[in-house]
Amino acid sequence: AAAARTVVGVSHNATGYGYVGVAIAVVFCGSNYAPAKKFTTGNGMMLQWIMCNGILVIGFVAMVVSGTWTFHWQGLIGGAI
């Protein structure tokens, strides 16, 4: 059974949020490259560099907003593979 947790009086179902996140990822997979069709990207290395930096910045913003400063080394290894 999924454990529900309460944060500031609001009940959150982590499993439900996980399934919604997966569904959104499946539907929009690759759509982040659609705006790049309008521009010359060369070999794509600069586009990939900018996207990776954008993901990193959004990750930091999410950490600050949520107040979660936990580091998971498994994610570091998974990203390096």
C-alpha cells in the first residue's frame, strides 16, 4: 500500500504523483526538441549543453523551493552511465 504523508495539512500520495509524472513524461517525450527545429543547431553539442544546464538550474530551483537538500549518490551514478 502506498504511504500517504501529510505536509502542512495537505495529504500527498507519492505513488499517485509518480504515475502522473510518468504519464506526462511518456506523452511529452522528445517535445523539448521541437523548438530547435526552427534554428540551425550544427552538430547538436551546443543545444545539448544548453539543455543540460537548464535541467541543472531547474533542479536547483526545485531543491530550494521544496526545501529538500538531500543528495542521492545513486542518481549521480545513474546519470554518469
